[in-house]
Amino acid sequence: MNATIDDLLPDLIALRRDLHAHPELAFEERRTSGIVAAALREAGLEVHEGIGGTGVVGVLRRGSSPRMVGLRADMDALPVVEQGEWPHVSRFPGRHHGCGHDGHTAMLLGAARQLARDEAFEGCVAFIFQPAEEGRGGAREMVREGLFERFPCEAVFAVHNWPDLPLGVAATRPGPIMAAADRFDIVVRGRGGHAAQPHHTPDVVLAASTLVAQLHTIVSRRVAPTENAVLSVTRISGGQSHNVLPAAVELTGTVRSFNGAVQDMIEQALRDMAAGVARASGTTVDVEYTRYYPATINSPAHARLALEAARRAGLEAQTAGAPAFTSEDFAFMLQQRPGAYLWLGQGAGTSPAPLHHPSYDFNDDVLAFGVRWFVTVAHLALLDTSFPSQK
């Protein structure tokens, strides 16, 4: 198996770099999805396009078993100006594969090609190429459009390159692996007026400042020390002149958590604090609170399968000690089917930059590990009767 996967690498590297040079944003992945669909057809797979907008699913069937496992990769890029100096740098200013989805797509296509010439399993594999992971909920859209009704996977697996782990190391854990992501937008409103006559109008700047200070006490004073959560105010906007009290100030921020009860408590505390500041300052405070990604929760059995697949694929498999506070819309798929999400170490590679950095680039040395892991997951989930039941 290893030699044949190694034979795929030159084409996969060329493909990955081509995708990197031609990044596409959420729900605009038409070129990428076209390349994916063509490659799946060339490998002899059944291909379904336009799921969740630009999503693609390739299905490989072997024998008479109806059992199906899903393997997922994301395809979209970030709205970032790339600062790389490599030959495959983005050709489109303001678009950048700064999270490595180009590598994820190449790895899953490599796994599809490898499994398509592998006669040693029986069952079905659904290769799920998802749009719009970066904050737009492409996984949610695919699920809404009947992904798992059309492709009844028993379990679903995904991988993400992880610069914080060395090359050749993989990690995951049972339970939460990535955080729920919430967004809040708050508008503090008054009447506005002269800065030299603050007694004539509620001071929205002062009210907003008070609210910011209070919000940052929620995690430290409302959340139990045994739980994990983060609240950050990330933007404050208001006013245009040094001598005018503005009529409104806007606040924006994010909340990350892993426990639904903690998530509920934080939202309610935020709303209560906003209402209290409004009463105390004579302003009105409007709160919009959006829960856009749930926590990514691994099934314990499937987390074990993912780590066993990593070991058999030649990786050093580790149980992650803690989840990450970043979020991942693969969570929507895991709400519908059991499965697991794996971090695949990429080390520094050609770029020491972290994910989402303007000078980040995927490390092509990871490709072979990713292909082997996907292939091994499919085998374990469908074939290996020595592995404990995943039900």
C-alpha cells in the first residue's frame, strides 16, 4: 500500500499547489469543486455535485455490503492577502489558503484514488468535499440538503493539519476536540450631544466601556473553574469627532465554550449585564447573539478508531490532553452521525507561520500521512473485524 500511495504524491503535490494558487472563498469554490468532481470521475467513482452549494460527494462501492463510512475534507480559502514568496502563491489578492484546506482536499482525493484501486474491502465510502468551512457553515448546508439521507454513513471522519504538532504525530481525544463558536453584536444607543455638556445626553462611550469591563468578568466569576470558556470583545466602534458625544457605540466579540449549559449561562449573563448597564446609564442596549458553530464532539469509540488508524498509518498517535478553542463546522456532521476529528501534525514545514496567518503554507510532507490515515480509517470502519464494534 505504501509504495502505491507514494506513487500518487507527485500528482497530489502538483494538485495541492495548483489549488493554493487558485483559492476560492466560501460557496464560491466552483473551480475547486470542478477539479474534485473530475478527479473522482477519473478514478471511477459515482459523483454527486451541488450539495450545499458547491459541495461534492464521491461514492465508492465494493461488494454487496450496505455499510458506508464518510470521509470529509473542506475546500474554501480565507479572505486574506497572502504574503508568501513561493511559486504557488495566490494569484488573487485578498484570497489565501491560510488554513490548509488545499492540503485537505488533495489528501482526500489521494485516498479516493488509492481506495478505488483497492479490492481488499467491502462496503461503501462517501468522500465528502465540503464548501464554506470558514465561518459560513458549509457542513450545516450539506446536512440541511440531505447529506446523510442520500449517503447513509454509519460514521464520519475528518482531519485538520496542525502546525503545533510535529510532522509524523497525530492527536485527538474522546469528547470535545474543538469549541463552540458564538458571536455577539451589541449597540449602545443614546441621543448624542456636545462633549462639553455631558449632562444633556447619556454617555454611550462610558456605558460601552463599563459593559466591556463587566463582560470580561463572566468567565472568571460566573463559569466554574472546572469548565473552560473564553469571551473576547474584539471591536469597538463609535464617534467621529473629539468634541461630540456619539449617539451610538457598537461592540462585537466572540465566546468559545465546550458545554451547552456553560454556553447558555454565558449568553444569559451577557444579556443581563447589557440590560443592567442600560438601566444604570440611561441608554438603550440591543444585543444580537449568534451561535454559529457548535462544539465538535468526538464519539469515544470513533476517537479510538481514529488513533488506531493513525498508528497503523505510521504516525505517532497521541491522546490530546485538552481541546482547542478554535471552532470547526464539522461539528454539524458529528451532530448527525458519530465520528471523530483528528489533528495531523505538520510542524514548521516550508512556513513556520500558524494557521490563518498571511504567510502560512501547507506542508506537502503531510500529504502521504493524510492519505494513509483516510485509507486506514475506511478499512477499520468497514473491514477489520478485529477492531471493536463502533456502534
